[in-house]
Amino acid sequence: MKIAVPVTLNNQIDDHFGHCEYYAVFTINSEGTIHEKQIIPSVQGCGCKSNIASVLAADGVTIMLAGGIGGGAINVLNNAGIEVVRGCSGDATKVVELFVSGSISDSGESCKAHESHHSETNEHVCNH
């Protein structure tokens, strides 16, 4: 199994999927432990409009653990065969370990204002 996580340079889960610096892709072995971690630089811009879903899916990713994420990005990821688990935060490696152990589930909360997520100054104004 492969799990992707939007992360900052210091391996913290980025609180907004579409603005992350990198994606960490964790390969989980048959014993349920992390076998490998790969870092993929993020293409800047909204996650729902980038090709990251197809890139991750082609690499075998089936799960995305995310903090804040909008409905458009969720739809794009789901259409690529990637399940999204929202509401994650903290150290990405620890969160992946907790998810694999069954201790993390989807929060059900999406980025509520994503459809109009830029203000007049083009800054993100998402509420999550």
C-alpha cells in the first residue's frame, strides 16, 4: 500500500493540500510498517487543478492523508482512485503509522470556502 501526505520541509502535514511544498509517499509493507519514504516536490497552485492526482496514482498511491483540502481536490483524487482522509495534522510519519494501525479516520471536514478561496489580495481565506 502507498500513502501520500502533503508535507512541509520538516515533515509536518501541511494544513492545506493545494499549497504544500512537497508530498511524502510512504510505502507500507505486508507487516503494516513503513518500508520506504519518497519525497515529491509539489507543483505550485491549487491541488485540484494540478496533475498531482494522476502522478500519485501512477506511482500506486491509494490513500491521501491531508489536513485541510477542498471538495475539488477531493473529487480529482477520488477520480484517480485515491481515498482522502481529512483532518490530519502533525508529524507525517507518526500520522501514517497511526493510520495504518487503525487509529485515524476521516474527520468529514472539507475546506468550506474553497470555491471562492481567494480574497481580493489573492490570499487563501479557507476555514478549516
